[in-house]
Amino acid sequence: MKEQEILENNKLIAEFMGVEIVERNGEPAVFMRKDALHAAYFEHTRYNCYHESWSELMPVVEKIEARGYEVLIGTKGCWIMDGRFCMYKESDTKLSAVYQAVISFIKQVTTP
């Protein structure tokens, strides 16, 4: 995957997770809501590592599961499904398969 494609996909995931992305000095700066009751934000500088970090990707999986979907992770494949929807992605690593499945899920389910 090319660097620009990774950045675009990570931005898509960040937006799905409720991260606000703004530009600062021409570079993307990412801010996340501190909590739902306050308008306070804190900077989160690692938004662009969903493709390489389980600790960043797993909260995305948990959010998908909280929406009522089942996420099954295999050795080199990932399924996301519910009673009407089933999607499978396979890749050379487990992390990559989950990342690809999350990207496809967000594009298919959240696009009007």
C-alpha cells in the first residue's frame, strides 16, 4: 500500500472514531474530544498508525462490535458480519487483514 493511501485510510478511521483533524502550519494536526460533556480537546499525535499498531486498531474493532457487528480475527483473515452483512478480508499478516477489513467496513457501512 502506498503512503498516501495509508494516510487517507487512517484519516478515514480517525474520523470514524470521532477524531477531529485540523491543519496546523500546513500539516494535519489531530484533536480528540476529551469527553462528551466538555468542548476541551487534547492533541493525539499518533492517529496515523492504525495500520501498524494493535493498540490503535483494537479500539476501532471494539467500536464496530459495539454497533452490533461480530468481528472474527483469523491467522491472516478477518470477518465483519451481522445478520445481513458479511465481509471478509485476507492479507499477509493478521494486523493487515484486520486493518483492511476495518477500512472496507467503514467505506461500506458509513457511506450514505
